[in-house]
Amino acid sequence: ILMFHYETDVASNTGAYAFRWCAAYRLGGSVCDYVSQPGEGHTTDLTPGGTWWTSQIEPFVLRWLGLS
């Protein structure tokens, strides 16, 4: 699971609940990486090389989707 969340999400407030869910998935044996995005919003553009394509996203996608 790759979980993204703005610092402040207009639809769900803060990312604290998402971070806790990610931690719970890990405790259950799943892979979960949490990416906190600066700013405020609810949706994002994950185009490779785009603004939100962070150093955390590409390694996750390449590894877990077998695209490397």
C-alpha cells in the first residue's frame, strides 16, 4: 500500500488517521509506505516527474509493481 496524504486534507482534516492505518497495515504484515505531502488539498497528480512524484514514490512503484 502506498498511502498519500496532504498535511491538511480539505475532505478529511489531517493525515494522522491515515498514518495510523498505515502503521496498522504494517503490524498486520503488509507493506505500507506513508507519504506526507506538504500543503492542503485532497487530490494530487502522480505523473512521473511531476510535482508530487517524490523520491518516495518511484522506488515503491518500481519495487512492488515489478517495473524495475
